[in-house]
Amino acid sequence: MSRKRIGLEETFMYGSKEAVIENLKDAGCSLATIARCMECLDCGKETELLKQLERHRNGLLQKVHEEEKQIGCLDYLVYQINRCRCQIKETEENSK
């Protein structure tokens, strides 16, 4: 079974190899990932290309989840500080 080469113009609406590379850069792909993706395109390995993109997406999503957790920690710290400030303020007002 021969693999049909994926034409960039057929697969994407980008119209050029450079536009695909630029999109991969914008998506935060490393040079190695970009090279693997372009090799997949050039060799007609669409399934492998999709796996590469999915791996990169999963990595990005993992970073998002980690950063959401960090934001949650900061939010909790701010909450605790504000709660403590309110308690101190209430104590001062009650002692007047």
C-alpha cells in the first residue's frame, strides 16, 4: 500500500510550507517538533503528524493545569491574608 504524499495546500488552507511552520511556532512547538511534523507532512504520514500534534497539545494542557493549580494556591494565600486582615480590623473595632 503506497502512501499518498499530503499536499500542504490540500490538507491546510495555509497555502505554503512557511505558513504551516509559522503556525507550529505560534503554537509553541520546539524546532525538533516542527521538524518532525514537517517530515510527516513531506512523507505523507498524516497519522504520525496527528500524533505529534496531540502530544504537543497534551503537553500544553498539562502546563495549563499546573499553572491553574499555582493560581489557586495564590488565590488561597490572598484569601487567607484578607481574612486575617479583616479579623484584626474587627478585633480593633471591638476593642474601642
